[in-house]
Amino acid sequence: MTTKNQKADSTAQNKKLVDSFILHIDLEKSLSQNTIKSYRYDLSKFSDFFQNKKTLFDITSDDIEKYISFVKRSSKPSSLSRALSTLRQFFEYYFDMNKINLNPLENFESPKIQRKLPSVLSVNEIDKIFNQPDVTNTLGLRDRAIMEVMYACGLRVSETINLKTSNVPVNEEIVRVFGKGNKERIVPIGKSALSWLETYLLKSRINISKPYSEDFLFLNWRGRKLSRMAVWDIINKYCKLSKIGKEVHPHVFRHSFATHLLEGGADLRAIQEMLGHSDISTTQIYTHVDISYLKEVHQQFHPRK
């Protein structure tokens, strides 16, 4: 029977093990803080599953099977895959340090997940959305500039809200983007987005900027850096006003950016570089989108469809 003191001891030890591993990946790998939080969440959930009756070093393959069954019942396949990846790295770390004799996940395979094709907007739909803001007022002009820049450069929401004015040297027609793990990349920006951005800087940002605004490019009406949710709300608002009949989240602009470049004949490696993907396989999802588009065209126009 496990006593309260034993539970407290195992809880304290498990926390130290998790903290040590999190510190290791934070220092050794270029990961975003959201990814670090996901690692900690997965490990805490795993530790809690055993109700602190044993330390993580006492986990066996049988325990892993029980946990997998639990996660399968309560989570999506993608959550299970991520949890197993986290645990595998956790135990590999301590195995390499000779703290454990065997990685209990050594013989477990992550479930194969069918990747969903990303949602994509047509050029006409993007035009309809972009034409909705009232650019005669300060915030409407800001909103148009935000959407133009996100689509022109294929930016993530986090990258957009963290842009600094110094990251956009307008004379050079590029944007310096800091992506996941604070990795820097250079992305070209087109004339349309650049024109709206220059207008925003001259006629809008100057009206909402405050001494505490620092150098952040896109600001809310209080002069603070925009939040992720604020960008979601902006895009959702104009999507509804455009009446295109689709739910659009900020990442759809990024998907559309990549797909439209590919449809136009851009090299996949160049798209990978602009998106900031470390692995080409992540970018290759857009080849499937392109094939789907080609199939639609074929079925619509071929005489023997």
C-alpha cells in the first residue's frame, strides 16, 4: 500500500525529472515556447495518470500500454502521436544518461495519421475579404495592412504580431521574420502589400502609437502589441462581411500563399524557405493541394470527364 509520504516523494521526484528534461530541450533545441509547454503538459498528464504511485523511472511497457489505451479513449490520434513522441524523447534522454536501463517506448510505434489537406482560398475570395475593411479610418487601414502582409509573406499569426517596424526595410522589399524557435528568415514582400504597409505606417500607426509601443509593427487602439486572438477576430470579421461562405482562420492565408505560389510554378524548395519549414516533407502537403486543384480543372473542362 502506498503511503501519503511515498506519494509525495514520487510526486517531487517526477517533477524534478520533468523539469530537468524540459530545461535540456529548452537549451539544446530551437523550440518555440508553445512547443515547450506541450512537452510539459504531456509529461504532467502522463505522470498524473499513475496517481503518483510510482516514479517515472519505474514505468514499464505494460504501463505504457495502459496509458496508450487511456489516451486513445480520451484524445484525438494527433494528441496520442504527440504524447508518444514526447515520452519517447523523455525516456531516450534518461537512457542516454544511464539513468534507466531500458526505454519502455522502444517497441511502440506512433499511430499513422492521415494528414488533412489545408483549406485554401481562391484569389477572388482573398480579394473579396481584403476589400471589406474601411481603409478611410485608422483601424480599417491597419486591418487591411495586416491581411495583405500575412498573405504576401505566408506568415503565421505569432510571426505577424511579433513583427517590428525594423523588420520591414521598405526600400529592400523584404521582411525579416522570426519563426518557430526564434529562427530568422528573409521573405520577399510584394508591391501591393508593401504599398498598404507604407500607407499604414504613415496614416494609421502614427495615430495609435504610444511611448510604450516599443517597435511593434501592428498595434491595437491602445498602442499595445496585438494579441493572437485579436488577429483571429479581425480575419473572422472581414470573412463574414465578404460573404464567401467559408470559415477562415489566419493560417488559411499562409496555406493560400503556398498553394498559389505552387500553382504559379514556384519551386518547392523556395516555398519551403519562405514558409520557414525545416523539413521539406512539411511543405510537400501543398503538392497534394495542387493535384486536387488540377483534378478539379480536369473534371470541369475535359471533354471526356
